[in-house]
Amino acid sequence: MSATTASGVVPGPARDERVSRSLGRRRNLSNIIVKVLCVIATVIGLSLLASILFTLLYRGLGGLSLTVFTTSTLPPGSNGGLLNAIIGSLIQTILGAAIGTPIGLMVGTYLAEYATGSVIGNAVRFVSDVLLSAPSILIGLFVYELAVSPFGGFSGFAGCLALAVIVIPIVVRTTEDMLRLIPSTLREAVIGLGAPKWKMIVLVCYRAARQGIATGILLAVARIAGETAPLLFTSLGNLNWSLSLGKPMASLPVTIYQYAGSAFSDWVQLAWVGALLITFGVLAINIVARMLLRGAK
């Protein structure tokens, strides 16, 4: 039977079928184009990442030795290591996380459990989100005016404060999101048994969200482990062995920054080794965080 009438007009069902086929071909073509673009973007991204990792391994593994972990930074040509920088980074990272984590945990709990829909809660959440995306160099300048300039000198404690400020909004966001995922029926059941709200939060909500909260804390630690700009304005760096928080303290990121632009080949090699150590450390933390997040699901 002909698809057209005597007047040459295509009947409604046949016209609709033709339009449907045309739209189907367009959708398939669009789908293919988007897939190709996505594959190209993925290949480019993976190639750049592989190139960076290959260069880091090629330049860093050559200088990796026991001396790096047992000797402090020394003058050029003295076969120095990175012991003081490694210890300084560990101290400042651990203390920064120890200071920022409880604050972020309490603020996130307040936003999720006590300030839902309130003006104050929305204001605190907005400030936290702004702080989350703030450049780290601005945080370094803020802590410099707060804890360095008034006391007349750089210090490891100021570096810890700068890293803590970076940790806080990350933990706030993670804690709030994880607590909001807990069903309200679970809260109602605990309250219905006569338990006070604080006990419900501590004994039930925290336990239910502990893996997600731990993941956020690990991600915050991974973030601050490689920060350089805040430490340049606070702890500054120290080529000598020092564990005093009241004096300038060495760190791996600052040492890498100082050594990478040096004219001495052994210092440049140590900079590559330091970059390799930070990369492996951050990679390990991210793997642990993803494992915890997967367990939480």
C-alpha cells in the first residue's frame, strides 16, 4: 500500500514514523560523537597523568636511598637527605589535622543536627563552602597576620594553624553530608527510647557515619600533605634539625620548592625524591580513603 495519498500528502502515521527514524539517526550520531569526544578526552588525561608519573619515577627513583631518610638537609655536595623535612611535614600535618578535625566535626554536626534550615546554619555553611574553595595562599597570609607578624617570627605552630584552617571546611562538608544520609527513622527510634539527643548523635549517628567521616578526614590529610604556599608564610622552612614548634620548621613541600630551582644538581635530585615521597604518601592515603568509602556503601 502506498505511503502517500492521491493528493501526495503523507498520512499521519507514516509521517510520524519517518520523523521518528530521523530523530533516532540524529540521536545515534550525537551519541557516537559524544562517545568519541569522551574517549579522546580520557586518553589525553590519562596520557598527561602517565607522563607526569613516569617523569616523577624516572627522576625520583634515581636519588632514592637510605641517606634520604637518615640524614638532614645539608649544604650542596654534602650528600644530605630529607630527614628533617620529612619529620617536619609529619609533625605539621598530624597537628594540623588534630586541630582542624574536631572543629570541623563539631561544626558539621551542628549543621546536620541542629541548624537545618536556620539562617545561622545557612550562613555557616556558606562561609565553610567559601573557605573550602579559597586559595591556600590566602589562608597562609591570614595566618601570617594572625600568628606570625604579631609574635615577630615564623614558627611551626603557625604552619599547623594554617593547615588546620584548610582541614576544617573539608571535614565540615564530609561530616554534614554523611550525617544527612542517616535515615530520620533511626533518629526517631533512638529518641523514642528516651535517649537524649547528644547521646543519639554520639552513640548512633557517629557510628553509622564513621567510615564516611574517616574518609573525609583522610582526604583532608591528603590535601594538606602537599601544601606549600601556606607554609611559606608561616613555618617558612629550616635547613637545620629542629623539632621546636616555636621556631621555623622544615617541611617536604617547602624543601622541594627551595631545591627545585637550585643550581646544584644534588639539591635538584633531592627535590625530585621529595616529590616522589609526597606523591606516594598522598596516593596511599587516597587508596585507603576510597576503600573506606566503598565499605561505607
